Amino acid sequence: MRLRNQLFFSLSALLTVALVGLLLAIFSVLHLTKQQSDAMYRNLTIVESTLSMGHELSKQTTLLLTESLDEEALKTSDQRFHSLLAKAAESAMNENDRQAVTEVRRAYDRYRPHLYTPELVRNQLFTHDQFTRSLAAVRDRLNNVQMRYVNAVENTEQQTRESAWMITWLLGAIGLAIVLIGLVTAHSIARRFADPIETLANAADNIGLGNFNVTLPLSSIHELNALIRRFGQMAEALREFKNSDIEALQAEQQRLQAVLDSIDDGLLIFDPRGRLEHYNPVAQRQLDCKPSHLGELPSRLLHQEALDEQLQLVLQGASMNIEADDLNITIDDETRTLAFSMTPISQGDDPVRGVVMVLRDVTEQRTFERVRSEFVLRASHELRTPVTGMHMAFALLQERMDFPQHAREADLMRTVDEEMQRLLLLINDLLNFSRYQNGLQQLELAPAEIDELLQQAAHRFANTAAEKDIQLECELEPGLPRVALDRLQIDRVLDNLLGNALRHTQNGGGIRLQAVRQNEQVMLAVVDNGDGIAYGQQARVFEPFVQVGRRKGGAGLGLALCKEIVQLHGGKIGVQSQPGQGTRFYFSLPL
């Protein structure tokens, strides 16, 4: 039978029982009310009639005793008494009541002749025993009838009370029966539904655990049978999918293993607890990994205590925003320098499932950078003194030599002076860059207003921008906090970025200086709508001695120096660009 039919029949039966009980209760109450009303009406009618008849007797006695006899009034009272007696007879409920009314009529018939001999009654009032006895008999009979019907009223009330209690108990029994029927019906329906559903849920749990050998329930309910049949089809499809896909999964796993093992960099994979789970052959050669190292923390493998804390931060979803220090690893009495990065393994909004740590051998690169830095530092120092002396001597020579302004000699003198100044600037940039890279540069931090910083930078380049008809604007978020920074060094960063933007922006273009707050840092940016930078060159713009774009100038140290200054402040610098649509250089300063 279908589920909807079972529910319909069960609820219909319950509602039918409830409706029958309700109708029975209504009928009982109406019947009881009608009985009580009829009985009370008859009883009260007879009591009222007897009281009226007593009043008529009193009235007749009064008329007999008055000085002027009113025979017409006596006759009218006699007729009224008979009509009241007839009304009482009609209202009699049983044979006893009718017998009592008959006795009243007989007594009155014995009393009635005295009404038509009033002179005799009046002359012999105190000696006329027959009149007195007949009057007393009528009154006694009336009193008996009244007492009978007063008792009848009390009996009716008692019967009504008993009937009401009986109806109450009947309604309670009907309500209890409805509740019991409802509970039995609900329990039966719940069992018929719950048992198959519970068995189906256990089967689903087993399938979720990979156990496809499950027993499916049987049910007499059509809808549940259809659900169970479709569930069985799904389980069979999952079993076939598992059996058919496991080989492809193993092949994919082997392919992934081959890719990981063929990477030129060392690769370490850590599980969600921060324990080593896998390493590739390159990492095995770099760190002398052994199977016994599996399950260890990175600090035990790489001998760096801080790595455990960094790994835990990455497992919690944090990212490495700054470059990590290199690792110096000694294997077989040979020290190698390794650069590393950590990347969480996650999918969507799921928790982090692990961390991939990539190790790159940068021993030769760091050696070359160190040699280059030392060479640049020494060469800059060695060149600065003679060049400064030459520049001073040339300045004295310019003062002593006087050539016409448009003479060839004056033009050559100006060219030599400009080139010597460029050479001094280059040497100063080399010295500054070397100081930053070797950790010799110190910052003089002081609180500064960001809006004032950007507005003064725009003012310094206002004339240059006006010469090229370039619109220079400042877009500042209101309420920016003060930031502790080295004003001279940050001005150098802004000057480098603004100079590059002016050099690569066409006449009539626009440049914007922006500043917004992002969490616990202030983000500053220089945005232009100039030539843009190709994607392949964006990764090298901050390398020293590298120049990109068609319009080159300087020695390629400006952006590299900007990177060193920003990182020394604890910030981060970056670029976003698209050829032909402009460039955005941005850097952050922590609060």
C-alpha cells in the first residue's frame, strides 16, 4: 500500500472516532438539557397552578366573609380554580401525579357546594364544621401536590447531576480511547517507517566507510521500497566505480610520484600534525634523508628550531608573506645554503591537509651575490674618492675658464659636468644598495603623516609633470594613522617610483598617488596609465642592474634599492601591470 494511502486511512480512522465521540457528547448534552427543561417546566407549571389554586381558595374565603356578597366574583374564582386544576392535570408526569390532582378535584367538589350557599355559610361560619373540613381537605391536597412536585424538582436536579457526571466520564473515556488509538497508530507508523530507514542509514554508514557488502531492508510501503531499490542501485554503481577506478587511481598516484621525484628542487611533505610524510630524491641528497626520518618534525631534520613554529602557522592557514632566511646545512663536511618556501595543502574551505616545503640549493647564487656585493662596495668606495676629487677640480677649472655661452667649449664643459654628476649619483646608489644588502644601513624611525608624505612627493614632481602635461593626483583614505618610518628613505622610494612613472607615461597621461589602510598596515601605491610591463619581465623588475621597458635610464638600481628600503621597514613591495594599460607599484608599511 502506498504511504499516502496508509497515512490517509490512519488519520481518517482517528478523525472518525474523534468525530463520533464529539457527536455523541453533543447529543447527550442536548438530550439531557431537553429532559431537564421538560421536567422543570412541568414541575414548575404544577407548582404554579397549585399556588394559584391556593390563592383562589383564599380569595373565595374572603368573598364569603365580606359584608356585601359578590356572587359574580365567587363564580369567576370558581371557574379560574377549575381551569388551573385542568392545567395541573395536563402537566402531570405519571399516574401518581394524576391521582394527586384527582384527589384535589374530589376535595374541591366537596367544598364547591358551599360557594353556592353563601348565606348558610356566613350564618353558620363558626358552627359549620363541614365547610371548614372541606376547605382544609382542599388545602391539604394542594399542599401534598406542591410538596410532591418540589421533591420532583430536587429529584430532577439530582438526576441531571448524575447524568452530567455520566456524560463527563463518557467524554473522558472517548478522549482516552482517541489518545490510545492515536498512540497505537503513531507507534505502528513510526515502526513501519523507522526500522527500514534506520537499516538504510546503517547501510549508508557502511558504504561511507568503503564497505559495499550491505543488507538492505524490505518494506511494505511503496515509497520506501522505491527508495531502497534506488539506494541499492546507487550502492552497486559505487561498487563498480570503485572497482573500475582503483587502477586509474593507482596509475595517477604513480604518475604524481614520478613528477614529484623528477623535480629539480628538494621536496618535503608534512602531514596535518607537522610530521614528515614524504621526501623526493633531491631532498634525500640535500639533507641525507633516511626512512627513519619519516614522522619527525622539521627542526629534527633541518636543525632549525624556528621551523616548527613557521610550519604550525602555515598549517593554521597563514602564509609566508616575507622571504625566509636561508638554511645552512652541513652534509658530509660540506655546507650548502638552501632557500625554502612553505605552501599549505588545502581544497576550497576545507582545513589544511598538510604542507609542501620546497628546498632550493642557492649556494653558488649566494656566493656570487656576496662576491658581487663585496665588489660593488669596494669598487664604490675606491671610485668615490677620485671621482669626487675630479669633480671638485673640474668645478675649480670651470671657475677659471671663461667661454662664450654658445661656444663649443662651453657645451663640452656642461656635458662633462652632467656626466660627472651622474657618475657620482651612480656611485652613491651603489654604496647605498651595498649598505642595505650587507645590513649596514640603519633606519631613523619617527612618526610621519602619510597624507603629508605623498603630497610633498607630488609637489616635488609637479613641474616635471606639468612639462609633459601629465595630471598628478593624490587619492588618500581619510583618517590614515601616523606611521613610524625613516622619512628620508621613504622619500627616496617615492621619488624612484614617481620618476619611473613619469618616464614611462605618455604626454597628457595621468599618475595617481594612493594610500589606504589594510588591517595593521598602510598600503601606498603609484599608479600610471603608461606603457606597462610585460608579464615575463615583472618578476625581474626588483633585481639589481635590471632594466625593463623601451625607455631605459640609470643603472637599474632604483627599484632594487626601493625593495631593500621597504623590506628593512618590515613591509612588502610589488607590481601589477599590463602592457598598454599602465602599471601599479605598491608597497606596505606596518603600523
